[in-house]
Amino acid sequence: MSVALREDWVASPGGPLHGDIHAPGDKSVSHRAIMLAAVADGTSRIEGFLEGEDTLATAAIFERLGVRIETPESRTRVVHGVGLDGLQAAQHQLDCGNAGTGMRLLAGLLAGQPFDSVLVGDASLTRRPMRRVLDPLVRMGASIASHDGFPPLRIAGGQALRGIAYSSEIASAQVKSAVLLAGLQAQGETEVREPHPTRDYTERMLRAFGWPIDFSPGVAKLSGGHRLRATQVSVPADFSAAAFFLVAATLVPGSDIVLRRVGMNPRRTGLLRVLRAMGAHIDIEGLGEEGGEAVADLHVRHAPLRGIDVPVDAVPDMIDEFPALFIAAACASGTTTVRGAAELRVKESDRIATMSAGLRALGVVVDETPDGATIHGGPLRGGSIASQGDHRVAMAFAIAGQVCEDVVRIGDVANVATSFPGFDRLARAAGFGLRDA
């Protein structure tokens, strides 16, 4: 299994943030692009691929499954697809590293293959729940053994899958995607309904690869028996990565930055809606479309924030951005209340507990609840933070260090490379005070 080396940061005020920032490629899109290109007929080219540990792990898995993947230059992949029936059994376990998206989607894609597979991950991934994916896959006829609903996952090959109509109890694009990917190899029709619409990257990309699919917010439907056709994929900049700069430029006086070509899928931009409601000055410029996905430049200037009650219906559309929002809330006047976000407790860390503990270490009053928190804005002093190896927590407290009265020491930041390789370098170029401890 993956083992990360421990690294620490020291963050401190560095002054106003300026410049054009190119965030790395969208992680969710990069995962899906590699997966669908691998099982498509023909050769696909992926531009803007995220060179992060999570997505590299997914690419490496498909190479072990017999797919030839070339890297003519950084952020570009040429994938020689083998078709849905062309994957080969791996000789060893398939290591997903820290990638929950990778493991859950692979469970769906591998459930109907003729060979056995074993999906493993690092210590953090081994603590993340998989039953939410396993239950519908088993209903479809898959045979997957787990450790009481947690990785590793042992997938038995040679199972005949059948389409189902599945109503998910939780709003999760990963659950929806796993079921749809299994549906590619199932007899009959597969339909997924959600309690709240989630990001539709899988649906859009299946359509781009030529698979007939019907989808609208909250529901997706497809039938097995078709083929995927190779295509060209342009990966937009990751909104979740851009989020740390959105918040930092909003909080640091005198800041004025432009984030280029950011993915604006409406199921990903809940943080933008919430920050604007808090008073943030963020302009959307040059809105267009690339590869079926909306993209835009985001122009951000410093603005004072006020606390709000975060709308519950925005929560699924910003679930990965809450660590950054917690920092924004701590710097806002008044209180910010988050509800309906219990999903945060089963991320790379328990993000409600980890962020609350870190903010308290900086002098912020936080009232934690089972599904959220109330954050009382006020001045932040310096302190030492345990990130619990959670990449988004580490980057969030790097923002906090820019507006603290003293330095912030952030422990265990190596996993930042899973989603945002080079974050510290890009942050320093923009004006962050951030260095290795």
C-alpha cells in the first residue's frame, strides 16, 4: 500500500496576492478521462491532465490492466484504448493510493470484468466507507468482499451484471458514477436517482465518448451493450484547487488575482455562490465551453466578509471546498453556520473535527455539531495545526497563515501532492508567505 513521507509547512503573512494563476487540471475529470479512454475503442488524447498522485495512481492501474498510456509532455496523455472487453488481469493488487474517487469508480468498472481484482489504498483510504458503493453493485450482481465495508476490495470476476433502478440515499457523484460504469457491462437499463443533483462529469464524458445516455439534474439512465469511441478530452482547471486562491485573495487586503480557465460545472461551484453571499468580490469573465464543460476566468479582489447560514442546498455542490470555507468563516464578521454536511466526517479526515480543532488552535471559537459547525469570526493568532494528512486541510491552513497574527505551523502536508502538486510553489509566486518547516 502507499506510504507518504511526512512534510510540514510554516505559513505567515506574505502581503497582497497578485497575478494570473493557472490551477492544475480537474481531478474528477482527469480520473474519468483515463478510465473511459482506457476502455474505449481507439486512441484518445487528454490535455490538461492533473499530474497529481491520485490521478497518476489511476493511470498506473490501467497500465497494469494492459492499457498503453503515453506521456508526450507534462499534463498530456495518449491512451490506447482496449475496449470494454480488452482489459487484462493484473498480477498484483491495484493500489489506488489516497484516491477515494479512483477506488469507488474502479469498483464499478471492474465489477463486470471476467477476472478477479483487488483494490487497495493508503492508510487514509482504508478508513473511508465503501458500502455506499458496494450495496448497489451487489444488487446488480457483483461479488465484492470488503473489510466490513472498508477497503481493501476484492472483486470477483465473471459475474453477470444486470441493470437496476437505484435511488441513492446520499448525494454522491462517486456512487452514481460507480453504478453507471457498472451499467456499461450490465444487461438492460441502469437508472440512478439522487436526493440532490451532484456533479455530472461522468454523464457528460460518457456522452463525449459516444455512449447513449439520458441525464438531467438528479437522474441518469443508460443501457448496456454499446461501445465507447475514442475522443479528445480537454481538462479544465480544477475548481477545488482554485478555491484556495479564491478564499486567500478575498481575505488578504490589497489582493487582486485572476484564475484562468476554471471549470464551472454548476454542481461544483457552490463555494462561489456562498462566498458571494458573504460579500466576496469575484467576477466571472470569458465564460465559455471546452470539451462539453463550462470554463471561465475568475477575477478576485479583496473584500470584507460577513457570516451567514450556509444554504443546505449548496452543501453537495461544495463538499470538497469546506476546509477553505471554514477559513473564510473564521475571518468573517459575525457567525457562519454549516448544516447538512455530515459527509465531511468521512473524507480523507473527519474534516469537521479536524478543521474545528485547527481553528480553535488559532483562537477561533467553533461549536461543532454532528453535521456541521458554527464558526464565530474573529482575529486569528498563530499556532500549530495537525492536518491529519488531509491535503485540503493543509492548504486551508496555509490560507489562514496569511491573515494570522503569528506564524502557523502545519504538520503532515505530504498528501497535498495527491490533488495539487506544486501548490506551495504556485502560492509563493502569488504572494503567500509559505515555506517548508
